[in-house]
Amino acid sequence: MKKLLLFVFLSSFTSALFACEPGEVSFAKTNLCAKISWITAPAFNQYTSAAISLNENTDLKLNVIPWMVMSGGHEHGSRPVVITNSSPADYLIEKIYFMGGMKGEWYLKLQLLNDKKEVVEEVRTLVAL
Ligand SMILES: [Cu+2]
């Protein structure tokens, strides 16, 4: 039984690792990958932009929220971004704003929304600032 559990654990780990290319954000539930290409490098207290591509076309729509997790455990967002959906899998994200001077780390929260704007899956990826 222990060996079986270990096998199940390892195989789920392996599939999670190989689902996406290195550096891509993995959506384990929907089996999608997102590649983030910064157009302007992320920096504090200025607007930056990024192109985000999903690895395959989907009816789900990407939503992006800059998200801070403070060292005290409090979490909060930033100013709203502007999202342009140029093709079913390609998005331009503008007006990404990371406020500086706080004790915490900024993430990008990537959400996949259905046509009722419900969140089907959400992942966070740490932003190197
Ligand atoms: Cu903060």
C-alpha cells in the first residue's frame, strides 16, 4: 500500500512537472500552460506590460490580477490592469503596477474564466522584482 501511494504521488508529481515548458505557469486542472513574456521588465511604481500566451486555444478567458502577499499574511491587489485578447490564446496585459515600499512579495494571479466569468482555475506566480 505504501509503495502504491508513493507511485501515485511520484507519477502525479512527474506529470505536473512535464505538463508545461520550464518557466511556464502550469494550470493543473485545465491542463493549460501560460507563457509570460515581459515587454517592459517588472519594476516598482511604474506601469509595465507583458504578453501572455496559452499553449492551446480554449473557450476560457484569461484574467490577470497583480497580487501581493504581505509578510503578516494580509493579501491585496493593485490597480486594475488592461487586458487585450488578440487571439484565442494570446493576451496583452498592460498597466501592470507593483507598488513598492511594502513588506511582501508581488505575484501575478492568473485566472481562467468561463463564459459566466466564473473562475475555473487560478494560479499564482511570483514576480521577480
Ligand atoms: Cu502590500
